[in-house]
Amino acid sequence: MSHGPASRPADLRASGATMRSAREGGRQPGIGWLGTGRMGTAIVNRLLDAERPVMVWNRTPAKTGPLAARGAQVADSIVALADCDVVYVMVSGPADLEEVVLGEGGLLSGESRPGVLVDCSTVSEEVSARIRAAAAALDVAFLAAPVCGNPEVIADGQGSFIVSGPLKVFEQVRPDLEVVAKTVVHVGEQEQARLVKLAHNLYLGMMVQSLVEVVTLAEKAGTSREAFLEFFNGSALTSPWIRRRSPELATGDRHLTFTNELLRKDFDLGLAAARKLEVPMPATSTTYQLIQSAIGNGLRDEDFLSLYELQARSAGLSEAVT
Amino acid sequence: MSHGPASRPADLRASGATMRSAREGGRQPGIGWLGTGRMGTAIVNRLLDAERPVMVWNRTPAKTGPLAARGAQVADSIVALADCDVVYVMVSGPADLEEVVLGEGGLLSGESRPGVLVDCSTVSEEVSARIRAAAAALDVAFLAAPVCGNPEVIADGQGSFIVSGPLKVFEQVRPDLEVVAKTVVHVGEQEQARLVKLAHNLYLGMMVQSLVEVVTLAEKAGTSREAFLEFFNGSALTSPWIRRRSPELATGDRHLTFTNELLRKDFDLGLAAARKLEVPMPATSTTYQLIQSAIGNGLRDEDFLSLYELQARSAGLSEAVT
Amino acid sequence: MSHGPASRPADLRASGATMRSAREGGRQPGIGWLGTGRMGTAIVNRLLDAERPVMVWNRTPAKTGPLAARGAQVADSIVALADCDVVYVMVSGPADLEEVVLGEGGLLSGESRPGVLVDCSTVSEEVSARIRAAAAALDVAFLAAPVCGNPEVIADGQGSFIVSGPLKVFEQVRPDLEVVAKTVVHVGEQEQARLVKLAHNLYLGMMVQSLVEVVTLAEKAGTSREAFLEFFNGSALTSPWIRRRSPELATGDRHLTFTNELLRKDFDLGLAAARKLEVPMPATSTTYQLIQSAIGNGLRDEDFLSLYELQARSAGLSEAVT
Amino acid sequence: MSHGPASRPADLRASGATMRSAREGGRQPGIGWLGTGRMGTAIVNRLLDAERPVMVWNRTPAKTGPLAARGAQVADSIVALADCDVVYVMVSGPADLEEVVLGEGGLLSGESRPGVLVDCSTVSEEVSARIRAAAAALDVAFLAAPVCGNPEVIADGQGSFIVSGPLKVFEQVRPDLEVVAKTVVHVGEQEQARLVKLAHNLYLGMMVQSLVEVVTLAEKAGTSREAFLEFFNGSALTSPWIRRRSPELATGDRHLTFTNELLRKDFDLGLAAARKLEVPMPATSTTYQLIQSAIGNGLRDEDFLSLYELQARSAGLSEAVT
């Protein structure tokens, strides 16, 4: 459902009013959103599209402008968000998360506290558990809810939320999450969502390595990457991700989405989790060592599609681009 | 395009007539089809749906019955097919292929010969090259055209043809292939189609191994296979194949599609091709060794989704089913 | 050089006198030894064999008895060792090391301090660097000097010292180390000795995995493990370690030296070091995943020669023992 | 036992006489040796050192000169060797072997035949089984007896014979084999010796890969290859082979003993045997893929110690030599 920006301010004033009046009886029924970077903005836009009342806060206030223009209320401090029933946080890492939630002037530092805190950032299980415990001590329920997808994917409604925490709390916020993303799955009562996100990224690395092996095999036999990928993308084995990146793999003219170094970091975390859980990961670790070799061979800051370059060189494909 | 069986005989008589009259000037414009097992039948059905005139032959004549009922002409000998302009062969392996094409009473043994021979069987590059050479000596053009997809996938029009051989000949038969399958790709002038089919199957094995590693990782962290797969199938990493087999992976209640032993055979062939082409295949060979371990651990005749069992046991998942 | 125990006490009193008089001018020229477990005792015995004056201390004083009987002086407190010019520490892990060196009543807590502190324990680079820095602040030189070999190997003079720290300090203590071990190597100016010890253990794991692969291969072809090992041990590829453990590998009747779980710990540390240094370790990590699989398959507390069991099961060798 | 060449002719005349007289009663008790290349010459020299009567034949007769000078009788045709009780063959490959044994004018083509044929060449199990069957049909017992060691190692008496065939026949020739080599092992009743030789070479490749991983790890931490190898060669993990090649690994100044391409060939054969026997070989196949990568990276014709170069580049060791 979409409507012109003109009608928005009125709506918003209305929902602002609702929010304020609800406050008298305690918490507001609205949504608080902390962190309006590119991803945060994309998500809040979908909430606004669905006419959900949203109050936002961002460290750099200017970034909230476009959302305010579409009807979001802007909080003048983090603690002002604490009146909302549910507050989502999406910041860039564990240090930021701990600061905005537990630090001085943080979300849980005032007298009012939200009923539910939902963290959409990418942090480790350990940090997640620490925040959960701190929230619990203040009677605030906590959900870990990392997102898969980039801002464009979110805007198209094709994103995913992986959520872990108490099932009852999940059911409470689910309707809002479903407004944002196509896939909303509850994967456990504790921090499992963090691991599932890592598992997703491990698979991503293996998928690319598997693909570059068969691509180079076909290529050396005389089938162009383009022809191979045309076939592959028509088969039941391809994935939307491969389909999207195929032109870049075919031409070698690729743009940077995620470096080998960043992929290695996710493998570091994923393999550490596997070690802790005592799960052997033979194919994962083969891929991990190849990512490390790619870095050693000078591809550290290249997009991880450059696993193709490493493979092509090892296959003696003279035309391999660096 | 679909029409009732009642109208078919007339159509067929018509096309039968066309075929016969074309014969006077040499070859018939029709399609010959040798081998009407389950896959062959599914493909011919699509050709009949599109009102292509088809003459079929099968070693066990009874199997041609359903196609005859839908209007296919039935040849009383293999050589009778040789009058067709294009003859497709789909038999169960290299020995059969050589016999029906080059053997006594075989397709190329008589005076008439088709203009084009298209082999849709799964055979090695070596056999393919031998048939191509024998056909060329008799002035018959040859295309290697293995198919991806099972009979249901073909019936839905979702199959793929991977074709190699002279481009001009490919362009000539392409319209018929496109009637059958969604994806029709020319991958080279020689036997490349064989390798591309193998590459497809290598990827399939790696895809499954990659998946079972991340599934067991999530599972041991407390996320059910069902929840993990629900999330995964909503992400950009999943494939139609994974989506289709997810319920079986989730429940352990699986049916046999392809045994570990058969998958190993494709890896044998694919890795032999990689060796010949001097392409290292690190992730492929990790998966290959795991397939071998699965066989040693008693899973030889299980569907290759049982790579999950091997992984689950190695992860110490006590609930792993055998 | 070896002499009867009867002559020892006199010798010792003499060297005890020397130690005391040297003290007046500051430090004693003698050797202090902190930690007389099985390994420590074996090493001190070799020093005593060579008539070096040694003063020992152990948490459980009774364990110093046999050394005292052979002439070692027994310190009544850790700080009493601090008068020695060089003090060696061999304790069971990082916590103990930090306590006996830096803790209250520890070696560096008094007014006297040794000139050189040599740590022969097995600890991480991080702990090693911390001790080095603390020692340096007190003007005490530090050498990391892990040992390879078990007490029997040490007693036979076949052990090794891997030493890192300032070369000049190494040269100073080298004569004593050479009395103890056949091989004494300086591998760097900082904590490199720790890594070299880990590298040794990574190789040990790979050596065993490599061996069990070829052993099972030969075995399945009909060559007994015994015959294969007889051949192998006569070749230029075998190692003293393999020769020593061959009877156990041949018969399956093995005793526990080092569990799969402990081996995994060394691989954890070694691979973490490799990651930090950005060195890909493909064969190491294949072995690591197999150790993890062995643990998942119930071999956690078995000697790591049981990597044979895992391999034999995967090879479908029915006679494989559990 | 060694004596001057001057005394030899007399000895030889004597044994020559014995050989001739024995012949009257059928076969000679002497040894026939077919193929006096570098290895063959080294082995026959040891037999002559032990005063065994030996009759030799070589395609290029000049190569038998040095052996004749030391007392060996020279046969003027292959069939002349057939009078010897035991004939050894050491030729360069399967084609030569089949020709000299089964071909026209070959060892088994005349009326006389040896009691035992011992093949010391390196050939596949299939060829070995074919020769065995052909020999059996003519009532000639057959032993497969590949050798480990180069001519220098043989000259030093440090070589090995791996023997398979009937145990009784093995016991008959064993005394001669023990004159030649330190290790003489019977590994089975059929062609097992071929596989055991391959297993030896697979281990060799893995040993080198394992070593280069830990060497580069230590090197990147700041320990020179020389220091690391000094330590390693003092440990219980080293092998005579590693000790011998360490100076080359340390300095990078290496000579060619065996190329990566030849090592790959042995891995091809060894892994094919493992596949046939259904033995998974995870560490072997990791090494195999790295050998393939080394070839793709331009190291095809380098000595296989150059696996170090591949590893060093992947580890980003800038000083790595090409």
C-alpha cells in the first residue's frame, strides 16, 4: 500500500497523538527504530509504507530527514525511544550496540523501558547473550533478528529476518517483520539467529567456490563462461544470487560487494562456532583455505567472486584476469 | 498448446502424409525418436503437444503404445527411422548407443541416413567423439545433447538441453528443442555438452554437501532442520532443487532418486575429465571423498541426500537416522 | 658421564658451598628448577648426571625427594630460587606459570631476581609475551624453551629444546640445555618457540593421518598392517615416532599417549596462529576436520592413533576395531 | 664384503663353471638379470659383492661392460638367460616388460624357461597380473618385486624390496634379495607389491606437503627454514628422506629428482587403486589437488619440493623464489 507524501504528516500527527496518549497508560504501541543507515532506512520505509507509526533516532540526525518527510517521528534522544513498546536497533557492530543499549544515556538507562528490544545488527552470540541478560534483568524481552538482503532487496520486499528469542515475543512482533520481509523465521529461543546468519554466509562462500570449479572446468574444455552460466541458470541448481551475479562472472567486469577479507571474517566466526559445537565442516574448511590462499595471492580487497581468479590461475587458464 | 486426443489421429495422418511425400524427394522433414523409456516418452509427448510429426522406435515395442495413441508413428525397425531428417537417440548407456547407431541393423547401417543425429543419452566424451566420427564419415551431422531434468520436470517444460556440435546444425534443430525444454544452450563445437552435464552433476553433489554442513551446524545449535530450511528457502541462496527436496531433508523421510554409488560414478567421470584438462578441483574432491566415506559407512544404495547422515554422525548428532 | 650415587652427596655439598659463596657477590652460578613433575625430574636428572649444581622447588615437596637423594638442593620457597643465575620453570599450564612467576610469593616477587628465566612449559604466544614483558620490566632476561619428547626420551638424551628469546642469552644457557637434549635450536628472538612447538604437533597429526590412509589402502588390497609397516619402517620415509608406534598400529592393541581431544586442542592453537599469520594450511585443515569427525564418531578419549579406526570404517574395513 | 677386482675373474670362472655343470641337470642355480640400467647395475653389483653368480643381458650391450669386468657372465640373447633358475627383470615400463618377457625372442619364448621370474620394474597391477598369468601357463613362478631407493641408496645397502607372489617362491629367492637390500618384505600372494609401492609414493607426497605447511607457518612467524629444519631433524618426526633434502628446502637451491608431473602420475595411479578398492583418501586427495595447482601455476617440471613455492605464494611470503 502506497500513498503520497502529502497525506503523511497528518497521518503521522495522528499516530504521534496515539503514541503519546498510549504513553499515559505506560508504553506507546508504536515502533522505535534506532539506527537509520542505508539498511535501517530501507526497513523503516517499508514500515511506513504499511502505515505503521515509527519513531526514529540516529546518531547523525540528518539521516533521519527522508524518513521524517515520509511521516516518521524523530526522537531527540535515545531514551525518548524507550517509551515505544518495541524498539529495534540496527547499528554497525557490537561496540555500538552495547553503547546505545547499555551505555550512559542508552536505551535501557532511563526510567521508561520498551517491552521488547529487537536487535537487527550483526553481532556474535556472545554479545547477543550479554545484551539479552542485561535486558532480562530490566524486564525487557529480547529478540536477535539479523537480516539477509541488501537495501535494494529489502525495498523490493525480498529480504529475510532470522529471529531467535522467546517464541511468544516473536509472535508479538511478527506482523511488523512480515510487513518488511518476505521470509520471517523463528529459529530458536536463544541466540541461534546469529549462527543461522553465519551458516548462510558459509554456504554463500561454498556456493561460489563450487561454481567457480565447474565454470573453469567447462571453460577449459572450450565452453565459454557465458554459455555455461546460461545453461546453469536454466537448471534447477542455480540460485537467485548466482543469477544476479552471472554477468559479472561471465565478463570479469565485477563490482565490489564483499571482499575476500570480509568473507574470511565470516568464515572465522562460523568455523569457530562449528568448533564450539563440535561439528566437522570439511567442505567449508576447504573453501576457507582457498579464501586464505586468495588473500595470500593478492586478492584480499577484491570482491569474493575473485575466487574465480585463484581457480583459473591454478587451472592454468592463461586468459585469467587479475 | 494442448488439444484432445480425438483430434490427434487426423493431425497425424496429415503429418504422416507429409512425411511420406517428403520422402520421395529424399528425407522426411519429420523427427525420428529412438528410445521411448520414461524420459524419451516425456520428451516426445512435448513434441506431440506442439504438433511435431514424430516417428518412434523402441526395443520393447509396447512402450511406444501411449505415444502411438497420441499420434506418433511407430517404426517397425531402426533403419525405418533413418528416413527422418533428424533422428534423436536416447538410450541407457554407451554400449546401447553404439549398437543402435553403428551396429548391425543400426541407424547408420542402411542406405538411407538422417541428415542429423542428436544423441540425448549420457555417455562419455570418448564415446561421443567416436559416434561423431562414424557419423561424419557417412555425411551425417552429429549433436551431443544431454538433458537435465527428470520426466516430471520435462513434462512441465522446465528441462534443459545442453548441446554441442556444429553451430549451424544446432540452429537447425533448436526450434524443436525449444518446444521441449525451457533452456537450450549451445556450449561448443565438439563434445563439450558431455562435460557440461558432468559439471552440473559435480555442482549438485557439492551443493548438497555444502547444505548438509550448514544444516547440521544450525541443528546442533538448536535450530530445527525445518526452521533452517524455511529460512534458507526464503533466501537468495536456495535453488529450485533444494526447495523441492527440503521436506525430505527436514523429516529424514526420503525417497530414492540417485544413490551415492551413482553420484560417485559421475564424480569419477567429472574428476577424470578435470584431470585430463588439468583443472584442480579442491571442493569437488573434498565432496568426492565424503561420498566415498558414505559408501564405506553403509550408505551405498541410499539416496545421496544421505550425505546428511554421514555428516550428522560425524557431528555426534545422536538423533541422526540411519 | 655417570658415577655412583655414593659419591654424589659430597659433590653436592661442594657445589652447595659454591652456590652459597657466589651468593655473596650477588647471584649464584647454579641452576634453579621450578616444577619437578615427571618431565622436570627427567631433565634435572640429566643435569645432575653432568654434575651441574641444581636447586629445585616443587609445589608438592615430596616429589623433589629422588632428586635430593641424587644431590639436588631443595629450596624451601620459590623466592629462594631467585638467587640462582638461571631459573627454569616447567609447570602444567599458563595459569600456573603466571602464578609461580608473577604471583604473590612468586619468583619475581622478592628482592633477588635471577638473571635469566627459562620457561619450558607449554603455553601460548600471548602468555609467553606477557611473562617476557613482566620479566623485562624487572631486568630479567626471558627465554621460551618448550621441550619435545617424553620423560623416557629425555632420559635417553634424545629430547629437543626449541628456544626463542635474545640470541646472547640463548648462547649463555645453551651448554646446560645441550647436557639435557640432543637437539637445541634457537628459532627466533621473540615467542617463535611456541609456534614451532605447535608446528611440530600439527605435523604429527598429519603424519599419522597420511600413514593411516596408505595403511588402509594396502590393507584393503590384502597386505597386512604388519607387513606394510615392516616395509615402511625400512624405507627412507619412516620416522622414529612411526617406528615406535608401529606395533600398536599393527595389532590395534594400543595404549593412550595423547587423546584426539588433546590433539584437536593443538590444532586449534596451531590453526589460530596460522590464521593470524595468514598462512593457508590445506592439508592441516583436512586432518583437523578428520580429528573432529573422529571425536563425533565416539573416539574422543582414544589415543589419536585411532584416526586409523575412523579411516578403516570409512573404507568399509569390516575388521576395524572400535 | 668387498674385494679387489683382480681376484674376481677367478671367482667368476669358478662360478661360471658351476653354472654350466648345473645346467646339465636342467636349470642353472645362477641368477639371470635382464636390464642393466643404473638401478639394475647397482643391484647386480651388490650380488657380485656377495659372490653370487650372475648372468646379465641388456638391450644396449655396452652397459653390461662394468659388470662383466667384475665377473658377471654376459648372455648373448634374452633366451640364453632362460637357463638360469631365477631371472630378474628391471626395465623401464610395461611395454618393455611385456616385450622382453612375452614377445618374440623373449624370456618365455624358448624351450628353456626359468623356474622363477622376478619383476623389479614399476608397472601397474593389471600388467603385473597379465605377466603372472602368462608365466603360470608356462609353469614359471612369478614375483612382483618393485624396489624403493635410488642407485646410491642401493649401493649403500639401504634399499627395499616389496615382494608379492607365492610365499614359498618368495622364501626361495629371499636370500638373494637380502644380499641387495636392507628391507625385504612379502606383502601378499598376488600383485599387492605394486600397490604398496604406490602407497609409498602417496605418503611421500603427503609428507612433503605436510612439511611445507609447517615450514611456511614457522617462516612467517620469523623462524628461518634452516632453523626450523634443524629442530625438526632432531625430533622423532623427521625421516631419512627429509633429512637428506633439508638443505635444499632451506636454501631453495634444489636439484631435480622427481617432477610434479611425475608425482601426479603416481597419485593418479594410487588414487585409481584407492577408488577401485573403495578407500577414501582425504589427505591424499588434498595433496593431489595441490600438486595439480602447482602444475597450473607453472611448476610442472620442477622438482616436487617446489610444493613449497606454491604454499609460500599462497601464504604471501614475498621472498618465495620461483
